[in-house]
Amino acid sequence: MDFTQTEIFLRLILAAVVGGIIGYERELKGRDAGIRTHTLVSLGAAIITITQLEASKWVLEFAMANPEFSTILSSDITRLTAQIVNGIGFLGAGTIIVSRRTVTGLTTAASIWAVASLGIAVGMGYYYMAIASTLIMLIVLRLVKSLFKIERSKQLEVHYKNRDQTLKYLEQVFKDNSITVVSADHSITYQEDGTSICEDLYTLHLPSQFNMMQFISQVGAFENIIKIKTIKATLDN
């Protein structure tokens, strides 16, 4: 297929548009990787794909015009696009943050990877696939979370004294509020006067329509609690 300048321009514009649409959704979520990042990823993928198609066409034309070189020439239109899929991983990895059992940025990393595939699709000329995929991605990013009420996790950091008494209280208050403890990290800081301060980090599964502020007020009212705070409301960003 011979690409006209108009065809190349339209493919690049469409790649930038579909990437920008996904980036706009991420920007609404307050993610660092927003419109510009997603637009450039999709555009770059399209540029590489079109370049690969043009290079492959040149190799075939050269081989046909010079049969004596046909045995040493090869053309693989998937070579560069495969490298896009592999290479884009470093950019997605840069959006993932792991901190104290909390992982954020996975959804944005996945969207960057998927946007690269949109650019490849547009670069190959699969316009319907690219547009349909953009719509599906928007549905996944904007609607799936609200349609499926998946039990979410929250981390709770508690500083307290009188370990045995307080642990029994926390165990009971978790049970009374139908809270499941997924994991718990315990540490103790010993003071110069011989007393100790316990610091626990709980990863909790909360019931639907749970009032976290009311729960924190309830737990914070216990006499042994020194400090209590939430770490992260959700693991899916």
C-alpha cells in the first residue's frame, strides 16, 4: 500500500486523538500521566508502526528490482511493533508506586500500555478497531468500578500503649463492624522511661457503605489509642 502524505497525516492525528481521550480521563483522576503522556505514547507508536510499514515496502520493492539480493533481504512488519509493546513497559513501570503494602498506579500503567496498542492499530490502518477499543477503554476506566461494587481495601495505622488490652479491643471492634483484617504489621518502640509505644499497620477489607470517619472516631476514643490514621483508600488507580 502506498501512503499519501494526507493518509499519513490522518493516521498520526487519529493516533494522537485516541491517546489524548484516554489521557484526559486519567487527568480527571488526577494522575501524573495525563493527556500529554498518553497522546505522545499513542502518537509515537503510530510513527514507529508507519515507519515499519514504509521500510518493509521499500525492502520488498528493492528485492523485486534486484533479484540477486532477494536471498539476503528480509522484511518483518511485526519487528518494530513488538519492540513497542516491550519497550513501553519502562514508562508504565514509572507510574507504579509501592509503599508499605500499598500499590498505586497500576491502572494508569495499564492504560499507557493499552494506548500504545491504539497507536499501533491506527498506524496499521485499523481505524475501526482503534476507535472501538478507545470506547471500550473509556467504559472500563469510567464505568466498571461503579457497576461492580468490589470490596475495597484500606490501610489503618494505629499507635497505642498497653498492647494486650488494646489488641483485644481492636479485635473486638473489627468484629463488631464486620471488618476483615487482611494483614497486620506490628512494631514496638521502647521509650527511655521504660514504657513502650506500639505501632500497627492493618490492611482491612471494609463492608459496603462503611463510614470510616465514624469508625476512626470510635476507635480514637479508646483511652490507650495515641494516634490513628488511614493510609490509602483504594489499591486500584
